Amino acid sequence: MQQVIETGAGLRISINGIIVGFATGLNFSRSIGTKEIYVIDNPLPQEIMPTTYSVRGTMTGLRIRDSGGLDGYGIMDISTIQKYFDFKYATIEVVNRLSNKTIYTFQKVVFDTDSWNITARAPVTFSASFKGIFVTNELPTSTAG
């Protein structure tokens, strides 16, 4: 079986089923917090167990003229006080353009920080941080064992 390297240009990002063509990048990390379990009279841990799970990431991109930015797309809509209290979870999908296979699915995502870069003679760019409940990839969910 020939291995093919995945490239960013071969992927598309969608949020709540809508392709976000203005997104130029996405990075994320997932972490399981762990804790050492010790027993009496032994200075070495007997096992390490997971205690928490977290998903954090950042989406970068370009601002489209007259779009309202991330507020206009409903990604991080805090344009009014009411919207601030009415935030909704999002789902992010990263899909291979050729195979149409979903590579990653981020579930129950909240964008909680955005920052903007405005420079003369350059496109307006943004960076938006998010947290998610869980991320899955294209591996089958059940395993033989």
C-alpha cells in the first residue's frame, strides 16, 4: 500500500456544514490529563490513569469584505449583548477534497477568542481560538479485539 502525505491544500474546513473558504489554517491539540496512582510504601507509581480530556485549537484566515467577520458567519457571534448570552455550539469538519472523507470532526466547539491583524497594503487576517468537547478522526470507531 502506497502512503500518501496529507497536505493542507488538499483539505477543506467546514463549520456546521458550511465550507469556510476564508480559513487559511487550523491547528489543534488534544490532551488527556493524567495522574500517577501510588500505593502505600512504594515511591514509584503503580499506574498512570487519564483524568481529563481537552481539545483546543486555532483557526486562521482572511476577512471577506462586508461579511461581518466571524460574527457575520455565526462562528463567534458576539456582536450584541443578546448574542453574547445566546452562543451556540459548532461542529468543525476537516474533509479531504479528493476522497470526500472526513479526516477530523470537532464536536461541541465554542470559539472563545478572536484577534485581527490590519496592516496597510495587506489582507486583513484573523486568528480565532476554540475549545471542543471531543475530536474524532477517520479511523473506524470499533476495533476487533
